[in-house]
Amino acid sequence: MDDIYDIQVKDSLKKDISLSEYSGKTLLVVNVASKCGLTPQYEGLQELYDRYKERNFVVLGFPCNQFGGQEPGTDAEINDFCDINYSVTFPIFSKIEVNGPNAHPLFKLLKRDKPGIFRTQSIKWNFTKFLINSNGKIVERFSPRVEPKYIKEQIERIL
């Protein structure tokens, strides 16, 4: 698959969603986890969403349990956690895999088009971020350690 808008994902209620619903929007796609040392980044992701949502910017959170078992909950438990602890209002989707033979097509595309350091394609940890412009082009990949507040300049540049 070469076009992000051709990809189907499942929301937290297991309903199929076409990413074409986000056509024309700037996206920040993030693999998230609730029990990670980086979990407080939810706060920064929500701040980015609040700051830019009126300018057609959306954060898309994809829970993943592949890194240290740090996302063990059900989709409902994950949503509750995000709501109660971080007042998350951006979309959180159904849990997926981002690496290996069962990696979701979205992350296969993201990794292929924006490999990491030394051109490695694997996701190294929770909270890897991909910035996608309003035309569906993957513009930037950010390591898990890059806090959301440090992505503002890149977001501003493409909005």
C-alpha cells in the first residue's frame, strides 16, 4: 500500500475507519502505551491537539503492547486511562502491532517511507511519532524521546 488514505484502521470500538476521513488534515501518528516511562507525553500530545485542531491538525494514537508489555489493557481500559489521567480528546484507536509479521499496514507504510536512524525500519519503543502533511505525505519521524512540545515548529511549518 502506497497511499495512507487507502488504509483501514479500527477505532476503540472495533469499528472500521478509513484514514481517508483524515484527508486534508495534518496528522501526528503515535504508537502509545499506558504503563511506560514516556506515558506523560499524552499531556503534550493533547496540548498539541488543542492548540492546532482548529487548523485541521489531528493526533492519532495507536496503542501497542509490543514494548515491555506496557499496554496490557483492553481498548476500553486504555480509553478510560487516557480520559481519566490525561483528558485525551484526540482519537485513540484499537490496539495494534507496529513491528513484526503482524505489523499493521499503517505502520508498515510509515516505517518504509520514513525509516529511523541508520535507515532502520523497526519502531524502537512507545511514542515514536510520524508527522504527515495534509496531502498524506510522511514529512518527519520523531524518536520516542522527542517530547511533543518540540514538534511545534515542524507542525507550524506545514500547517
